[in-house]
Amino acid sequence: MTADIFSLAGRVAFVTGAGQGLGRAMAEAMAEAGAAVALFERDPELLAETEAALVEDGARVLAIAGDVTDANALAAAIDATVQGLGGLDIVIANAGISEAAPGLFHEMPREDWERVIEVNLGGVYNTLRPALAHMVAEGRGKLILIGSMFGLAAAAGIFPRPAYAASKGAVVNLTRELGLEYALHGIQVNALLPGFFRTKTRPRNPDLARAMAAYTPMGRIAEADEIKGAAIFLASRASDFMTGQMLVLDGGVLAR
């Protein structure tokens, strides 16, 4: 049946930043499609909440507390996933941050720049390196990087966020690079590039929400659950002949 190509039954997914927002929605999507899910999250309370919700829905779940800037913690988490859930088929490198507040590049403190790069690029490196070592040995796997529509366009069109834009632009080209590097290893590497999505903590205020909606041709902000279909597509057999590509979910922003 056609629906079977979207099934993740028997697969194991690993999701960083899984405690809230889009990370939680994608972890839910993996479980809803039949996968066992390892949750990696730095906030123990959010981690416990997501774990409890998925377990209540009948999913096999492994909850691991840790920070993506800690390479050793991620290597251990990948090993724990393989041992605890029986394998590793899908990795969603979702954890990321932005500047605390918009600001011009020349006014940005160096520590703010370094923190964004450390999480958004260093965290991806720390996640994918041990995951790929396992996947290469197995000869298969799905890597899903989470970028942003501002990896393909400048964020300053609505607010200046130079570190975020730089890091997400790098994620875009890293996706292309890894897609080519691992094409002959049975591993597909693609990226989801979200636009403005509503979560429990975003947007920060009603004025920003209105500005985001006005900036989006569809005239609204997406709900977190609206990322689920795209995540399942990239994690499933439905995308087996797709690698090194960006899947944009932005309500039409980049069509301008």
C-alpha cells in the first residue's frame, strides 16, 4: 500500500532538542509513524514531560538528558540508543538557538556570536559524527538537519539576527556536502527549513507574532504540528531517492 512507504515501524529515531517546540513535535511524529524514539534534551523537566506524553501514547521511548555542546554526552547517547532501542535509523539534529535579541552585527558581543555557533553548528557536528559512524557500519540511515528559511535568505528582512543567519546558512551547505559524501553509503541527508512556527515559547510577544504573520504570504504563523508530515517524509522510505536537499516550510516567504 502507498501508506506503507511512510511507515516507521521497526525503526529507531534520535531527536535532539526534543523537550519542546518543533523538536517535541517531530519526536511525536516519529512515534506516531511507528518508530521507537530516543529523546535528547538539556532541560530535565521538559524531557520528562515529553517522555511521559509519548509513553502514554504507547511509544517505546528512551529519555537522555544532555547538552548538544557536549560531544562526549552525545557519543554516549548514540551508544545508549543503539543498545537500549536496538539500533539507529533516523537522526533529527534539531537543537538550536538564536540571539537573545535582534541586533546589528557590529553591536553583537562576541560571546553571543560564539554561543549561537557553538550550539547551531558545533551541536550538529557533535550529533552527526557518532551517528554517522554507526550508520556507515550499517550501510543505511536518514539524517535530518533542521535549518531555517533564513539559511537561504537574510533574516534582516524582518529583524537582524546575523549569528543565526550565518549558522543556518552553514547548515544548508553542510546538508549538501554530507548528502554527497554519504550517497554511496545508503545514507540520505536532507534538511527541513522552517519559517515562523508557533510554540509554547515563540513568538515572544503579540507584536512579533503580528509582524511574522504579516511577513508570511499565507498570512499566518504555522502550528508546531504542521512540521510532522515533512519530518515523516524525510525519515521514511518515501524519500529514499532524495539527498542533499532542502525542504522549506515557510508559508510562501521564499517564493517572493
